Amino acid sequence: MNHSAVARPPETVSANRFVEMIAEATAPLTGGDYFRTLVARLATSLEVEVALVTECLHYPENHVRTLAFWRGSSLTEDISFDLVGTPCEDVIHGGEFCFYPDRMQQRFPDWSAHEGGVESFIGIPVFAPSDGRVVGHIAVYDKQRMPRDGVVESMFRIIAARVGAEIERMQSEQALRDSEARARQHLSQLAHVSRLGAMGEMASALAHEINQPLTTVATYAQTCLSMLEHPEPDVDALKQALQQSLDGARRAQQVIKRLRAYVSRGELKTRLIPLQRLLDDCLILLQTETRHHRIDLEIDLPSQPPVIRVDSVLIQQVLLNLVRNGVDAINHSEGPDRLIELKVDRAEQSTVFEVSDTGTGIDAETRPKLFEPFASSRQDGLGIGLSLCKSIVEAHGGELWLAETSDQGSRFCFSLPADPPSAGMTGDQTSVG
């Protein structure tokens, strides 16, 4: 090894030219490519065994990590290490250029031995251009001594200035990415907290949602018991009653599963489904609800019902909530008409659902906060349904609104996109913020 070249560029190449050579090699590079090219040039040009560039870690304070690390004859894996007991501690904590041409085994015996018998060391701190803080350091070291007259300190300072600017640029970019990530996380947490903040509301809503299927289960179970008391029970009728009971139990299970998933993850499990099938699946519940309260239910569908992409269980819950609200309004009305109408229209860009009732209407005081949690026009109402409905419909990209209301009744409408955008959808799932 030519040890005179270890401490300085070859005599035929000036220090300025040496810096220019490194600058030319690294000028078009940034980030990791820049640091790796720099340490490779330093190590091979100065013929040292080790060359590295580090960045200070804020925690723990006495640690750094390498941005590029050359050992032996090639770049190696980056590491982080403790400064205590190393010459790098003098460089970074002292904030000064350090040159130890020899006797490193006496100066730093433990570190020198750990590194395989290091004899000489050059290190320079790297400062951030904006505020002068130490952000890292450059170091080269070798197992042979370095002549004192060979070190060109200015050469290292020029290189360190560029390194400082690049580290600060990377830190600024990382700070921006971290800020954006925190903002995204904050928005996600707000959405999650918003859902969790209504857990009391959701618990009450869940009780309402599963009440009908559980009522179905209880009704048909009681029917089965009554039939079994006959000497010769009708087996076919018994099977049908048991099947209806089982369907009710499965329905309750579906409701709990989908609403729980919606609260915890805000995720819609959408699929294409014919409108007629969507309504058929929940028609028995709609009719059970209205028939029990002696209310007529009229359904008006377009001649060619569309196919829509929805989370069918959740949209059925919206319909059930709106119909149930209509039932409550009619039960609080003294009018002779007891009618709920469900109408579906096809628009150019959406499918519009309308649920009308002949109930008491909604008073002026309640209307502005109608879709807020716990808003209700009745003393015994929990006001939980419309808030939940609005959240579900908007998660589908639609809208829910009160079209009209008076002492003769109310009409609620909600729209669903005719062709929801595929962006943000993976398979059959749509992520909801």
C-alpha cells in the first residue's frame, strides 16, 4: 500500500483537483447514491480500509447511523453505533476536524482492537447549512499510520459542506413525509374516533337492527312449539317454520357482523346486485314491521330495476331504518291514513330511493340537526337511525336528505351512484375514511 497516498491525493493531483474529481462523480447524484459513491471514491482514492458517512440520531443522543459504509474493498451494510469510546465522539461532540496519524491503539485501545488494530484516523463533523447544527460526520481510518504533512483539511471541509447540505435536504424531505403521514394518520384517527365516539349510539342502533330478525326467530320458535303439541304435527309446516326461524337468526348474525366491521374499519364489502333481489332479501322484514303495526306498505319500482354496486346488508339496514322511522311517526299520528310508500327511480347518474309516510312530520326545531347523533323529534326517540343511515349512504358515495315534511307526513330520499368509481376499490371491497 502506498501510505503517502493514504493521507493525501497523489502528488500529481492537487487537492483542488481531487475535490473536483469527487464532485464530478457525485454532482448528479442525491440521497443514498450520492453517499455510496462518495465513500467509495474516498476509500479507493485515499487507499484506506474504511470510509463512512454518518447521520446523527436524535435518540439515543450518542448514536449515529451510517448513510454509506466502505470496509475492505467494497461497500457493506449500513450500521448504527454508539459514539462513546470512539474517535468519532471527538469529531461530533467536539465539532472539530480530527486527525490522528498514528497511535490509535494507545488513544482508543478498545475501539482500535475491536476494529482490527486501527492505527490512524481522519474525521470531520458535518454541519447543517441552515442552522450550523452537527448532523453527522465523515471518517476514514486505516491499520497503517498516516504522515502528518499529507492531510489536506480544506479538502475534507469542502466535501463535508456538500454532505451537510444533502443530509439536511434528506431530513427536510423526511420531515415532510412524516408530517404528511401524521396528517393522514390523524385524519384516519378522527374518522375512527368519530365512529367510536358514537358507540353508545351504535349499540342502541344495533339493538334496533337485530330486534326484527330476533322477533322473527322467537315467533317461529313459538310456532314450532305449538305445532309440536298436536298429536300429529304438520311436518312440512314445521320445517317451514324452522327455516324461517333459522333465516331470522342468520339475518341477525349478518347485521351484527357488517355493522361491527363498519364501525371498526369503515370498510364496505360491495358487490353488484339487482335492485329487485336487494329488496326481496329484506321484504319480509319490511312487511313484518308494517303489518305488525297495521300499516300498509306500497312499493313502486321502475319497469327495469337497475343493478347497483352496494354493501347489500348495510343498504338494507338504511331501508329498514327509514321504514321503521315512518312506522314510529305514523304511530304518533292521529290521522286516519296509515301508509308507507317505498319508491325507486332511475336517474342519469344515480338510483334514488324514496320512503314516504303519513305520520306526524318533523318539527322545525329538530330539522336542522336531524342527521346528528341522538337528534329526535319524539321524547322517547333515541335519534340513532338517521345518523347511521347518513354515514352508510355517504360511504357509498351517495346522499341522504329530507325531501319534504309537514303534519301530513315526511318523505326521505337517498341516492346511490349509478356507476360508482373503481378508484380505491380492491376486489369487492371499498375503503371508507
